[in-house]
Amino acid sequence: MNWDDPAARARLIEQVGADEYNRRLREHQEASVVSIVNGHKIRRVNSRFGRLFMVGDTGTAFSTQGEAERFASEQEPACD
């Protein structure tokens, strides 16, 4: 599955339904985690800006893993 392809994601949701799509998306997101800092999962994402490192649920991403880890270390600890 190419999660970076909007058309492929749309086809998948049509094929398997919303619940299964969301389960697979969560599984993909968990597999993309490269580190956990201060409780924040840092994962690789591809965007129109290239590969970024997303910091948990903060809505913030960086071009390097180090920047993402520094940012995460300065945030309130995440609760899972």
C-alpha cells in the first residue's frame, strides 16, 4: 500500500470500509515510528515538502530527526 498516494488511499477505503482503513492506517503509523522522546512518538512521513519527522500529535514536523527529538524533549510529556 502506498500511503503517500491519495488515490490509493481512496481506493482502499472504498474496498475495506472506514473501520478497517483506520486500523490499517494506525498500523502503518506505528510502523513508521523511529523514536520516542518524552513520550512523543516521532515518525517518518512523506509530504509535498519531502520526508519529514512528525512529533506525535503536536501537528509539528521537522526536516531532521534530531530537530524533531529536540522539540519533543521540550514539550510536556505525552500521555498514551
